[in-house]
Amino acid sequence: MNLAARIVAYTALLGALAATGPDRAGAEEGEDVRYTAVDLGAGYAVELTTSGRVVYHTRGPTAPIDTSRTFVVVPPNTPGASWTSTEIVSGDAEFAYVEPHDVSPSGVVVGASDLGPFRWTAGTFELIDLLGPVAPHSLTGCDKGAADRPESFSYSPTGGLGRSGLVAVGDDGTLLGFARYQVYGFDDAACPRPVSDGSPAGDAADAAWLAKVADWFAYWNEWASRDMFFIGASSSPFDAAHTPGAHWEGTVSDIGTGGHIVGLKGGRAILYRSPANPGGRFLDAAPDGFEWYEVGHVNAQGRVAGAFSPSSGPVEARVWEPDGTRTDLPGPANGDDARALAVNSDGDVVGQTAELLILERGAAAALWTDDGLHDLNTLVDNTTTRFEDGTSYTFLLTKAVAIGDDGRILCQAVAEPGQIEPRIVVLTPICDTIGVTPTSIDFGDVEIGRTVTAQVTVENCSGQTASVTARGGSGPFRISGATRKKVKDGASYAFAYTFRPTAGGAFAATVSITGPGGIVVPVALRGRGVAPGPQLFVFPNPMDFGPTVRGVDKYPVIIQNLRDEPIKVTFGDLAAPFATTGPRTVTIAARKTVMREVSFKPQNQGVFTGAMTLTTNVKGAPVQSVSFSGQLARTVRVKRVIRGSAEFRKFPGDWTDLAEGAELDEQTEISTDPGSEVELEYPDGSTTIIRPASQIKVLALFTAGGVVTTEILLKVGELAAKVKKADVIRSDFKVRSPTATASVRGTEFDVVQDDVAGTTTVRVREGVVEVDPEGAGLKTVFVKAGLQVTVTATSVGKLTRLPK
């Protein structure tokens, strides 16, 4: 449970005990939650993970670098057992200084070493190159740029202590680090002094040159001293040009478990929300007379702990909400400074109070809960421990560095009296009777009719087997399973609560967990009922059959179940000329698909539309539909008679004069007289010009799967074809001859059939034509624009250029 709830529960327990007699009450009513402490040794505390893992080091940046050591400490699984400590070493004797800055929940440690930023993972130490292989670089020239500065200089990226390092590591391995360029070496050979005009040294021209040099150094020194912070992925912080994924000229403090990044920029506290939780950033407007901000930690929800200093009065602890609103935490009654350093998911805040924060004079570790500010030194039951030589000491908690969602707190401490070395202390809340986690559940948005389950875990630490009861639950909230359980000392049990909304809107209820001695811990439940959205993904939708020449065109519709459980789908009726076959109702497994074939059989000219409804068995889910369209296309139309006259027939019919606008069907033959030309238009928009003394036959003209297929047989003579590109209507256009077939999809070409010579020549003016010889064993040839090929029954000629 969170700390505020523990305080409430402990107060309730004291009231129950007092009611049984004054000899049962062991503390005053309202006493705060208590802690037990573990001293991990001398050093500087850095971070505490949600699993209780602690990172610390033995010396700070100002200490001799040859004495620095870094440790990762893991809590025991069994209460009272020893913590496990692992030292982070590089394996290289050159690494004398290793300073950790952060540790991820999975145990990845990042920080700075004397040779640059490092990452440590499961015993593996590796350097992280923040800048990439940037070699020392020189630029030469004088008086360049708007500022008229000499620009002959050298620069190089510098690593090492204080120059570059990693500040934080995210759950997904994202790294936050800093680096700095150092500029040096003005090259006066490239920018020499002006030629002396005979005046003494230090004349006006010389002074102007010296002023430029001074201005150059001032400009670049300012730039070189600015820390440059970067955000990058763990595997490759920068691209090939070594440009950072993001650049922040300011102070980056932390990356939270939710992926949010917090720091300072332009003197203001700033939060960059993670891509998974979009919404921009917030800037806190500086109050009148403000001096500085400090931000330390951001939690999973984007809540930020920090402090600010007005022009007068003490430093004040503050918490920023993700929406930009802020809460000023109460300070000490004596008016001392206070700062917040970390906040957990329950909103409990830890930090430090001091007479003067800059000097940490009179510093004390602080805890803020719903009922105000607490000095952690007053809440610890065991503040006395022993050195290895057997001497005892009492430690004083001077700073609370981090707080976990389980209430565990990482502190900095000093030993009294007279001990110089700082100590690292971990505080763990004492469970007086039962611990309840969590004390508030948000089920979020749940579809009407669906059931979502969440657990409330009760830990018994009363010293004996205790009976624990889960009470309450009304409306859409219910208890699932056991409501009363005997729990052994040191064990735990999880009660299940469900949320099943029957209507839309927000719902809330308070249930309770009752333990030994009458202790009652309230648990707040809330959730929101929402109408189900679309349950199916339908493709394609809409479906356009396009121009259908004749017969029946068929096309599949794919329907996917978007739910994690099976769903029953009922198909509505389809009106002619659209139709579908198959069962009216089908069951689709979770996340699976089914296919339903739809046919289109137009009988009359015109455009047709239709729709098929898809109804599911999910209560409240919308009825979905898939729409269809299509049209009965014209067959082959005589677009124009260019010159002369032509005839047509449908075998074995008689030849008839061909008139402009006439409609021709499959198996129709067309013959042009000498000196005559006719242009034909096909359903897909393609055209052919039948040259003089030529004869063709429309072999095939149909639609299948949305593709218009056209096959023309050139018996004798010549035709010129212009085939439409497949942008809207998909087409398959072929011209056959006795010796070859030319297949195209969007091009211009001519086909000449010499019946006497037995040759077919294909000339391509645009695009590519696939020429497939009819002769056995002859290979297909692809003819590009500007080329031609001649095919016989037994051979394929060489590709040659078109005659001019």
C-alpha cells in the first residue's frame, strides 16, 4: 500500500486496540508508519529501482580518482538475510574512476569513467561513444562570417572526467548523456598580422587584428563550455553523420519508467513526454524574482519532483504534474530550505530539508505524504549499528535520494559522532498487521459487457495466522472467488475484483480489506464503460469491380476478428447484381480471418452499387458493412472510321459494312479494304488502329477478379495499339498472330503480320512489350521502346532499332 494509506491503516488499528483496553495500545493515536533500516556501508547513494536494487559509489567527483569504486546491491529474497553486492569494474587497469549515474529496472548501470561514458550490463562493461569517430579538425581562413571573426582554429571532442558521460537509462535501453567539444589552438600563420606600415608595434591596424583574435577566443570559449545533452537509442545513439537523435542544451536529470524525460532548460523546469504518452511538454513560468530551479526525478506517470528558489525566503520543494500544474510541498516549521528529489507512482515524495541547502548544514532526510512533511529520522526504529571493529554508532539520515513503489527509500546518512565518511542506508516500511497493495485501482476504459479483473494483494505480517476478509463491491464492481482467507504470517493472498460495465459512463466504488484487530484498509475502485468500437477489419472496403464485360466477376472479401476471443459474425443480404455464397453466420477465432467470395453479374448498362452488413454478437458493437460498386462495360466499340470502308462479321455470319459507333462482341472479325483504316476502343480504354488490307478477330473479351482481359488475333496486315496504363482499371491486353503473342500493360506498339513471308514484326514506341513465340523451344523476348523484333515459326530475330 502507499505510505499515506499505511498511516491511515495504522491509526485505525490503534483505535481498535485502544477500544479493547488501555494496556493494548502501544503507541499514541496517529503515529506515523515505521521503518527498519539496512546500512550498506560507506559511499554515495545514486539510485533505487522498483525491484529494490541499489547503486552507489565510494567517492564523488572531487575525490581522488584512484579510490573510486562502484557497487550494485540486490536485496535478499528472505527477510533478515544479507544483501548481495557486485562491484562494477571495467577489466582494464587504466580505468581508475567509475561513477554511476543511473540504473534501469533490469539492472543496466550507466555513468561516467575517466575515459568516457559507460554502460554496465550483467557484468559486461562497455564504453559508449556519444560523438562518434570525430577526429581533431581544423578550419582555416580569416575574417569569415557575419561577425568578422578569424576562423582558423582546431577542435576535438574531449572525454574523461567532467567532459562526457551518461546521465540516465530508460526501461527500453534509451540513453541520456552529455558531451562537450573543446576548441583550442588559434593559428596565427593562417591569419597573420597586417603588414606593418612602418608605424611602431601596436598601431591601429595591429590593435584591430588583436581585437579580432580576442573576440574569436571569447566566442568559442563560450561555446566550448556549454554542456551538450543528447538522447539516443542504446544500440546506435547517432546516425552515420553522428547527429544526435535529439539535442538539449540544458540539464537533463532523469528518464522515468514511463519514458518521460525531465530536466532544466532556459532556467525552467521542463518535461518531455514519451512517444507512448504524447502530449508535448510543459514549461513552468518563472515567478517574479525567481533565482533557480532544481528537478531530480520523473515517475511513470510523468510527475516531476524538484524545487525552486524565490528571490527571498527559503528554497521550496515542489511537484509538477504532467499537465503543467504544480504543488508546493510544505516546508519545515522553522523556515529551513526543502527540496524534493524523487516521487513514486503513489505520489509519495522524498527529499531533504536543511538550514542551508547549499552547505547541507543541519540536513535531514524528508518524506512527504498526504498528511504533510515527515523527518525520516523520527520514523526509523533501528538507527544504531556497528563498525567492523565492533564499535557502535548512530547514523543520521541527511538526504532521501529515491523511493520505490513498494515504499522502500534510499537515503544518504552520516555516522555520529565524528565520522567523516557518508553512509548508504535503505529504509523498508514495517508492516504492523497487514499490507494492502494497491489501495486504488483504475480499470480504465472497458467495453460495455466485457469483464476486466484486477488483484488486491494482502500481506500478513501480524506475527500469527490471521483471517483476512475482502468486503464491498456493488454495481459493475464485484469480488471474484474467495472473500475470506486465512493467511499465514509472512505470506500473502490476492483477492480478485472485477469490473463489468453494463452502460456507458464513469463508475466508482470503495471496498475494504479487513484484517486482525479490526484494521480496515479502504480500496478505491474506478472505471469507465465505453461502447465497443468496430470489431472487424474488412479488406477491401469499399470494393470496386470496375468495368465488367460479360459473365460473372468474382472477388474475395477478407474479414479479420480484432478481438482476443472468438466472435460470431452474421452476413446481411446482397441485392442483385451482387451476390455471395456460404453460411449466413460464421464464427471467427481470436485474431483470425475468414474469406467470403462476392460475385458481380451485371445484365444491363450502367453503374451499380450495393452493401453487405456484418453484425457481431458483441453487445453494443456497431454494425459494420462493406460496400460494392461496378458497371457493365461496353464491348469493342468502333471509335471512328478514319478513311475508306471496312466490314465485320461474327462467323459464320455474312460480312456487313462497319459503321462508326457499332458495338462488337467476342468472335467478331473485322476486315479493312486497301486504303482504309478503322480505330477500335476496348472496355479498359485501350485503342487499336487497323491498318489498310488487314484482318483481325476479337478472340476474348471478359473480366475476372477485377482484370479486363482482351485478346486480339491479327490474321494478316498491321495494327497499331495504344494500351492504357493500369492506374484505375487493371487490364491484360494481348495481340496474337500465327507465330507470336505480344503481351502489354500500358504501352504503344505496332504488330505487322506478313502472311506470305510467315513473319510477325513487333515495333515498340513506348514502354515494354513481352513477345512470346509460338514455335517450340523459342525463348520469350522483351522489346523496349525504340526497338523491334521479327519472329517466324522457327526463329526469333535480333533486336534492332526502329526505322526513322
